[in-house]
Amino acid sequence: MTQSVLRERTRRGFGRLVDRYLDMPEPVTFDIECVRDLRIPMRDGTVLLADRYRPRGAGSLPVVLLRTPYGKHKPDIKLFAGVLARRGFQVVAQNVRGVFGSGGEFHAFVHEKEDGLATAAWLRERAWCDGRLATAGASYLGHTEWAIGPYLDPPLEAMCLGITTSAFPAAFYPGGVLALHNMLVWSSATGTQEEAPLGGLLPNPLHDRRVQRAMRTLPVGESDLTAIGRPERFLREVSAHAEPDDTYWAPIDHSAAALDMATPTSMVTGWWDIFLPWQLRDFAALTAAGHRSRITIGPWAHDRNALKATLTDHVSWLSAQLAGDMTQLHQSPVRLYLQRAGRWLDFDRWPPPQSVPTPLRLQPSGGLDWPEPPDSTPDRFTYHGADPTPSTGGPLLLPGEVRQQDNTAVEQRPDVLVFTGRPLPRDLDLIGPVSAEVHVRTDSGHGDVFVRLCDVDRAGVSRNVTDGILRLRPGAPPADADGVVTARVEMHPTGYRFLRGHSLRVQVAGGAFPRYARHHGTGAPAATAVACRPIRFEVFHEPGRPSAVVLPLMTAPGPPGGSEPA
């Protein structure tokens, strides 16, 4: 047997294994050719490198473009390209500016519009491209799609968007607070990927420990020195521009332009993904504007499980939009997984029309119930940035720390208020946006309001379901005559079943560190603040000031005074 025959059989065998694992439809071909390191010139003369995958001997075909900062050599890119090419597609995987051999300097997010448009124009001029373009990818790759999708003329044929958003800056500063954990993890990874073992393909526990230690470093704007031993551009920028009304990141927010885009879009996200609220907002805005869109929401975080679902979605959407194969499009516009129920559900829109926003109110003495609270005195606690209230679980980038975790230790701290409902007499389903409205007063007007909804099981273990944060500043939001402000906290949407016998619990705290940067209590800029002073909180739950979480119940609440939804 010749070496070429052996290689061909090995390639075919591996392709079959991958397709079987991913539950892919039958391939068109296993005979794939790959041209490495195409040199694509940008408008300023910089050259970016790309690989082209296609069925061998095919004529002019549409191009599916993937633009990545992580290296076109990475296994996930090769897997994506191989799966798509075996289905008859032509794929171009390009390294963005300044990474893994592409020219210029990597400046996170900044060059993707100009370079993406130049790449699209170059591709359309190739004889092997029939003029039709589509885009695909997840996370940052999704940003590179949004950076060109609303602006191309003629438009893209299709966009496939996994765990991403058109409004990346919103995820940098949820509720006006620097998302320290995710920003430091990502910037440290991209800042060292080319010097990491095998280009970042292997785990690096030493690097991870340094990043964890760097999260406690002050000032935040210099935490990169602890994490990777040198300044990292994105970390410096994202911490320096965390203050209100800073427009530095406005050019990379494509949410407004997206509304005028007619390209059919397919999206995949997860209940524990870091971009979930904003991707759902993208979907709702596009469908409201009459665009063809669909979304799948699974039990995933920002991880490889989501990437598997993303690839499956890509194949069916591209088959429909580029090849006219509609057999895999028998899906409702919204398909979601109901956590703790083990069920997939289909709806015509987001949020589901059956979902009823219903306030669950904080009560005196740590209670939690549907009726209005009686007259009561406010609950008090003190937050101090020198010993910031810790976070556990939630939507994070580091594996092993995400999703639901035991919140027992956090709930025992004196700087966390805990409100618990009675055991449920029947299952309770939540599907839709979640928010909180907390009437609060601080001694300085400064502070962060962190609200978390938890599921307390029959054994008393409390696990987080969803949460959100809002930064208070003097005058924003405005205070009443008593200095009390109404903090409206956007929490992550959820699809979750609270089981019979479980209880709902709400935490209210002054922070969640290191997921969010600590509040210093001084009003000093996040990038440079070092000193901390305590912040004294009062949380009100009384007639006229009924603090509550607003839950998307799939059933309406019971009559006034009832203790359970009907």
C-alpha cells in the first residue's frame, strides 16, 4: 500500500469518526484539498494568511469565511473546515491581523471591520469564488462576522453565530462594572498564545495560577504584570475605559447597524454563556425587524460543548442558504433546553408568549414571597473592597468554575443578605428575561448591587441559577428625598425548572469578586484605584418600596396573599 493511499484512508476514517460523533448528515465527499497560507492583502498593504478547504476538483463555489485570532492551525478550526468541506462547501480560515504569521499588530476588535471588508472584496475577485459569501464561527469569530455583516454590499448569503454578540462592549462592563475575571482570563490567554506550549494547544496550570493571583492585584490596570509579566494592550484598554459615558468602544458595537441587515442569521448560545443576554437581544431585535433568524439555547457555557452545537447548526443553516437544502430547517425560530427538566422546547419567539413577568418580593426576616411586604425596617450590611464579597459559579471563561456551584459559604458572610421562600408544592418553570428592582441606600451614593437567584434543594444546598449587577454612582440612578435609589438590575435570562420541594432564594450583596472588579467605595477610576473604604447598605422591603426579583413564570401568579404561583 502506497503512502498516499494510506494517508487517504486515514483521512477518510478520521472524517467518518468526526461526522459520527457530531451526528452529521452524509458527506458529499471525503476528497478534500487544502491550500495553505494564501496571502490576502489589506488596504494598508498588510498581508494576512489564510487556508482554503474545498472538495477536490470543484469549480467556482461560494466561500464560508472564518476569521480567527486564535490560529487557523487550531484543531477546532480544522474540524469546522473539514466538516463543512465534506458537505461540499468551500471554507477560508484566516488569521486576523498580527497573529500566527499574519502581518501587522494585533489590536483586539479594532481592525476587524476594515480587514474583514478587504478580505471579502479579495475573495469575491477570485475565480474559485462564485461571488457568494457566508460567515461562520463562535465567540471572537462571531465578532468578526458582525464587523462586516451589516456593511457588505452585496450582502452575505448567511451568518452563523455561535456564543457571541453584536455588542461586545456590553459584555466588558455588565451593569457598568468591569467584568474582571473574563477580561483578565481572555487578555492573558491571547497575550501569550504564540509563546505557549504548542501554540496554546496544551493546558498550562502555571499560567492559570498566575492569572488567578493577578485578579487580586491592585491597581487593576496593572494586573497584567502579575498575570503574564508584561503589559497587555487589551487589558489596559478595557480597564482604562470602564467609566460612565466613555465612547472608546463605540466603533466595535454593531448592534444598531445590525437592524438594517437583511442576511439570514442562525445563532447558538447557552444558559451559562458570557454573552447570553446580548445575543438574545440581537435575536429579538432581528426578528422584530422582520429578518430571517433562529436561535438555539442549550445547557452550555462558553466551552467546547457549545462549539459542537454551533457546528451542527452551521451545517444545517449553510446547507439551506447556500445549497438550497431545506430538509434540516424544520425547527421553530426558538429552540431551548429547560434545565432540570431534561427537555427541549420550541417557541415562535423570544421571550416565549407564555412567559409572564412576575415579581417575587423580598420580605422581612429573610422571607421571600409573592405578596407585597408589610411595614418593616430595612436590612443592613457593610461591603468593603479590602475583603470583597466573593463570587462562585456563573458564566465564566475558566472551565471548572462555571455554571451552578454550592453557594453555602458565600451566604454565611455578613455582607450578603439572604431571602428564602417556602418549599414549592409543585414544579415551577422559568423561561425568559430575569431582572431585579431593589430599593437601596448607601452612605456615600456609591456601591454595586449584586442580585442572585438560587435553587435550594431538599438537603438545603443553595445553587446559583442567574444573577446580575448594577453600579450605583451619586445621582445615577436618582435618589428620592430620603436618599433611596431604585436599582434596576438586569440578570441573565434563564430557562430553568425549580423542582417540587425546592425553595427559591435571593442573595443581595455589594459585589461578586473576582467575576466583577471590586468596588473601592471612593469613586476612583477602576484602572487606577487602590485604596478602599467601606460602603454601608440599607435594602428596603416595605409598601411603596417593594424590592423584588421579576421572574418569567410559565404560569401566572396566585391571588393576592397567596404563597405560590397558581
